[in-house]
Amino acid sequence: MQQLVRRGDRVLVTLPDGGTIPGTVTTVGRVAVQPATGTGQDGQDQSQGGNGNGAGQATVSVTVGLADPRAAADLDQAPVQVAITTQAHKGVLAVPIGALLARPGGGYAVELVEGATHRRIVVRTGLFDDTAGLVEVSGAGLAEGTKVEVPAP
């Protein structure tokens, strides 16, 4: 974990109500901690690992400074999700991840929509943004403003 997260990394914190707040990693702990294990009154494993073997994954404390601390001022030990930006590319084309079509033998294509006609083109993928649901793509026939087909939810 320590090699994946660094002081100054940008993050996006999703609050229990679904709202998001940007932030920055301010500190990364130096000591990994293994979750405590044990059994509850019902004899079931009480570890935090969730993998069924009683040994949870070690964790490292990370402190995040929020861009607007007032937005979370009423929260105390609330469960949040933190998306950490570890890489970023600027000036790229991105499409919704759902627009990717798997190709036989590997790789991806997207379906371009040009008026009433559709055509598939092979694309190379770059970075995936799981938070925004986007993927960086490049390929012949792609340009800014090109429309791609995305399945209905």
C-alpha cells in the first residue's frame, strides 16, 4: 500500500449520502497493521478480512485532507469510500467503459455512430477511471466529438 499511495496524491471521497468531496493525501503511515481475529459468541470468525481464512489483509493508515472540510463536518467515523488517483493522462480521448466491445482473440473495439450508420473500429485502451466509468482510447477513426454506442442501463 505504501508504494501505491503517496503524500500529495489526489483523492475523491464518497460520503454515505453519495456526495463526493475532492481531497489530498496528507500522510501515509509507515507501519502495516494486521486486523485482529477472533470468534464471536456464535463461534463465527470475526476478522475483517472477508476471505474466509481468518487472516485479513494488512492495512496502512492514510490521512486525507478534504478540499472543503465543512462538507463532512457532521460526520464522525462514518463509512466512506476513497478513490485515489495514482496516474493521470491529459488531452486524451475517453469513452464510457460500457462502450468497449471484447474482440475474439483479445483486445477491444467500439461502435461508432455516424448518423444512421454504425461501424466498429479497433481501439487501444489506456488508463481506466473506475470512479468516472471512463477509459482512455485511441484508434484510427476516433476524434474529439465522435459518437460511440453505449448499451442502455
